[in-house]
Amino acid sequence: MELIPVKGQLSLLLPQAEVNYVYLDGARDLYMFPRRDAIVLGGSHEHGVSSLEPDETQAARIFAGHKHIAAGMR
């Protein structure tokens, strides 16, 4: 059996009491989970990558995708 690293990246926003729902967008690999301490925005799955360094390109993709989803909820 072989282990293969999979790097994921999350972004955290300040908590917002009015955000009391979850969503998943499997087509764009995006999800949002509110918690008491933060709103968790994801995601990414980079197979074979073991780096712990944040990826600004992935962060920008994650934020842009969530911005698009939020605009469609209005």
C-alpha cells in the first residue's frame, strides 16, 4: 500500500451570525461551512503535492468562485 499526499487549501473569514447554511459545489470543488470561530471556504485537492505553503493562485480561485456563488444567491 502506498500513501500519496493530497494538498488542500482553506481560507477563513470572520464569523457572521447570519450565515447559518452550508453549500457544496462539486463541479468547481468549492464548499462553505460556517463555524462559531470562522467561516471556512474551500477547497482544493492537489494530488501528489506535499507542500504546506499556501498557494495564492488557489486562494484567488477559491475567493472568486465563492464570490460568484454569493452573487447568484441574491
